Amino acid sequence: MAQRGIQLDREKLCCSICLDLLKDPVTIPCGHNYCMNCIKSHWDQEDQRRIHSCPQCRQTFRPRPVLVKNTMLAELVEELKKTGLQAAPADHCYAGPEDVACDFCTGRKLKALRSCLQCQVSYCEQHLQPHYESPAFKQHKLVDASKKLQENICTRHDEVMKIFCRTDQQCICYLCSMAEHKEHDFVLAEAERAERQRELGMSRQIIQQRIQGREKNVKVLQQEVEAINHSADKAVTNSEKIFTDLIRLIERRSSDLKKQIRSRQKTEVSRAKQYEEELQQEITRLRRTDAELEELSHTPDHSHFLRNYTSLSQASECTDSPSINIRPLSYFEDVVAAASEARDKFYDIFNELWPKISLTLAEVNVLLPPAEPKTRGEFLQYSKQITLDPNTAHTLLILQGNRKAAVMEPSFLGVVQFAVDLYVRESESPSFTNRIQVLSRESLTRRCYWEVEWSGGGVSVAVTYKDINRTGDESGFGHNDKSWVLECVNKSYEFRHNKRKTPVSGPQSSRVGVYLDHRAGVLSFYSVSQTMTLLHRVQTTFTQPLYAGLRLDFVSTAELCELK
């Protein structure tokens, strides 16, 4: 028990600044004890503010207290030294070149345990205690010890940068917000971080979806390679057996065929493997970007997050590669069939059938997706002349010809709505009753492109299956899993599918281009002006023929453009 009592005395007789036994101990007005030189040095640093405080409880004093040696404490310290129990911190507790040092320690500094974003100071365990014990530090934000605290200090005003200027996309202090950034749009850095954090989550979700898509494509390609090899090997074997019966001329043709098959096999396998390697490289890059975003999402330092977020989010905005859709495979089987037919008809018709064998061989092709158009001229090669179906049009829609639609004047809405309600109750109608919408007459099953010119409050450009509901809340384009829609309101955009909304950014334009590759499952919306800018791209699987659709707000018009 005596040993325990001495240990407690030693802890109480340590200076909280240097963490060593008190030297020339003094007691300041709040009751805390320090080495005389330690507290003098601390107050010397505070002289410019003319307010002196206790490092532990933060109580302030005016004027600067006069320091007098506490003789009783000095005697206790000397008595404790005689016991031989004085101990210094272990070497591993001191800060090395790679460690964060405590800003409050004098002499040899201890390792900092935590850093305070409010104080912009790093503390060791001893000097950190006031942040846990004093209510004055309750609102302070503690993070793992960091050497980057100075990056949060405004170099111009020497203040903590807690504000984010959206105009200049940078962190600023409150003095900056009242001076050079006075007229700018700014928010608290914490609020901006929260918003960007949500965007980061969406970016990671997109990346993960892309990874899944690429992995699916790799698997399809691997199956393609296996099928090509299997079919080619089988064709070679059967061809050799057939042509063995055809003496000299047949042997020559057999040799020619085998060489062509192997050549085509090598070419197609090489193409598939090259594409597989590109997909694997993209998967690796996406995983690396996802890991960096994951690490960034957990950093507590708002400034560090905002400085790195833009470059990482831009790196995640890569161009989608088209998916590979599986279709019934046909490689070298037709070659074998043609060879069998040639054997049966033998010499007289052999030379006539040989071109057919070569032709079927040339049709062997890995199912890589076709290249998408890049320029407006390329898109126009797939232009589709689309007309509106009046049988599907909401009663408030006025169709001008078979391409243009407008909403009836508001002054007539009350009378017309009564007629609409009566009509819906008394008959089964193929037209839309709850939404001001209309479908095209033509179904869309191949690659096609069309444009919509719009004006007014807002227009939605959609594609949908024909069996979409014609009444009820789920009849609206994008409010179900049967339709995909780009909503254009006040020259801003938003994509919607199955009730899920996705914000879309892009240049303002009164003309929207739509590109559809039904077989590849690609749907793209473009802003059309002097140039074409991709607004949103969908990669999915379409299970039915699609129809073009339009939805109009009041005082709006939309026209399916006639493309030449």
C-alpha cells in the first residue's frame, strides 16, 4: 500500500506541460501546478493576446499572474526524488521523424494521440485530457493525429477554413467569405462534404455496376472462345473425314479448307482475347478507383476530401463499353454441311459448290457488339420516321398532323376533364387517361435514331413497351419497369425508370436525339445543337418491341422531327 501511495504522489507531482516531475513548482490562481519555466513559456506565447490561460482548464487571467515558487510542493518533489521512483516515458512514447508530435510538450515531445480540428493542435495522451474533461471542449472535433492540420488554415487570414465556396470550388475561412468571396455561393464545408459524400456513394454504385457488366462480358467472351475452339476442332475433324474419300482433287480442297478454318479460328480467337484483356484492364482500373473512393469516403478531413474528390469522381466517369449479348452460335457447322453436299455430288458440281463453302467460312464472327455512331451524320444513317398514334393520346393533347403534339388551352380544361372522366367510366380506352401522353404508331426493334423538338414548360421523351398501363399513377413514363424517360423541364434534365430518378447534366437545347439499339440493349439520349452531347445512356435487356413516347406539361409542344 505504501508503494501505491508513492506512485500516486509521483503522478500528482508531474507538470502537465513537460510531463516530468515539477521543477521550481508554482501554483497559478485556478489551482493547477506547473514548472515555473513551463508556464512562463506558455504565457510568453499568449502575451500578444494579452489574455493568459491555464493549459488544463482554460481559465483566463488578467493581468498576467505573478509566479511564486510553491515551497511545499518543491519539498514533496525532492522527497519523491529520494525514493528513486522518478520515471521518464519509455523511448517508444516519444515522437520520431515519421510521427506526429504533441504540440504542447516542451523539450523532447511525446507522440500525439489525437488532433483537434477546432484548435488545429495535436495532443499526446496527457495533454488531451482537458478535451475529455472540460465542457469548453465538448464541441471540438477530435481525429487521429495528423500532420496535415496546417492545410486547413487559411494562408491569408490564419483562420480555420470551415466554409466551402461553390463558385470557386475551394475551402475558405469566414474572413474570406466576407471579403473576396462575399458575392459567391458558399456553404459550410461540413454540409458540402455531406452532399459530395452522397455523390461518392452514387459514383461507387455506378462503378460497381460497371464492374459487374465487364465481368459478365468477360464470361461471355470466354464462352465464345470455348465455342469457337470446339466448333473449329469439330469442323476440322469432319472435314478431314469427308475429304479423305475424294482422292487427289478432294485432298487439295481439304487442305485448303483446313488452312482457312484455322486462319479464321486464329483471327477470331485473337480478337476475342484482345477484347477480354481490355475488359480485364478496365476492371482493374475501376477496382482501384473504387478503393480510392472508399478510402476517401472515410477521411474525417473535409478539406482533404474536397481537394481529392473532383479528380477521383472524374476518373470514375468513364465511357461504357457496349455489352455482349448472347445469340445462337453458328461457326463452322455450315462448312461441314456444305462439304458433305460436295462429296455427294462429287466432280461435276464440286467446283460450283466450293465458293459456297468459302462463303460460310467468311461468316464466322465473334459476337462483339457493333460500334455505336459517333457523329450526327452516323446517327442519321439509322434515322427512323416515327408518327404519333392518336388512339393512345390523352384527350387534352392536340395532334397537329401525325408528328406534332400540344396541350389544349387551360381555359377549356374544366369542361374537357369532365368529358374525360365520363369517357373513362363508360369505356375501355387504349388512350392515356391520367397522364398527358401519347405513343408512336411504329414499333422499334432494331437500331434506330430520332429527334424531338420541344418548347414550353416541359416535355418528356420516352421509350416504352406497348403493354404499359394507360390509367393510374403507374401509367406515367418512368414510373414503372416498362418505360425509360428523359424529362426536360426549363432546359434541365432528369432521367427516370421504375420510379427511380437520376439527375442528368448537359448543355441546354430544345432538341433531344434518341438512339436505340434494341438487340444490344442500348438506349442513349443526346442534346442536339451544333454538336451532339451524350446526356444519359442505358444498358439493359429489352424483352419486347419498344414504342416512342411523349409526355407534355401545360403550355408545351413537342414534335417528332423529319430527318433527312
